[in-house]
Amino acid sequence: MMYEDRIWRLIARKLAGEASETEIKKLDAIMKQDANLGQYIEILSSIWNSEHREKAEIIEIYDRINDRLELLKASTKGDFKP
């Protein structure tokens, strides 16, 4: 669980533009190891960077992504380790 928390912190820092070069490299390496996580982060990035979306639409997209992540976790029996 701590590993997942660390990944989420890296994702949040990258999206907010606060990640250091070392953190970005670390996250990129993690994304290369897990294609599903890489796709998830790319989708989050495009939502985050979109200026033309309505708040309700962003929430809906986030919920769909979150549902897919939960399915991925369930399919790996809780052993989702990026």
C-alpha cells in the first residue's frame, strides 16, 4: 500500500508541475514497467491538461478511470503492483 501511495504522490506532483527531474524519471520508469498504469497516467494527464472540459465531464471521466483501476485491482486479486 505504501508503494501505491508513493506512486500517487508522484503522479500528483507531476500533474501539478511540482515534480523534480528525478521524480519524473522515476515515474517514467514505473510507467514503462506497467503498461496499464502508463495508460492510466496518460489519460489523467490529458484530463488534467484540458482547459475545455466542464467540471461535471471531468468528474465523469475520472469516475470511469477509477472504475477501470478498481477492475484492474480486482483482476490481480489486490496485488496491483506497478
